[in-house]
Amino acid sequence: MSLDVYLLPPDRVAGLASRAGLTVQATLVRRPENARDPQACLLVRKPVPRRPPTGVGSGIALP
């Protein structure tokens, strides 16, 4: 098995996610005792486009 690892600062990952159109919802950063660099978990979300209401029960008055 081949594995490539890229160590990026958590702020850079959050910036890249934002530039890709994602919204950063939460960030958890920790510095392990035996590690040189911080580790992070980011919770990101793809925004859902809002659709205009249609049909019955949408609040639109019909004649």
C-alpha cells in the first residue's frame, strides 16, 4: 500500500475549504504530547441552495 501524507496547518485547511465553497462549522485543534505539529478535526458543510416555496402549504395565497 502506498500512502502520501501532507501536513498542513489547520488554518490553511479551513481557508482551502472556504475557498472551495464550504462552510467551516467547527474546529478542534490539539497538540499531542509526542507530536511536533498540531492535529485538527474540521467539520465542514456544503451549503444547500434554498429553493423558493411551491405548491400547497407554501404560504402563497391562491385565488
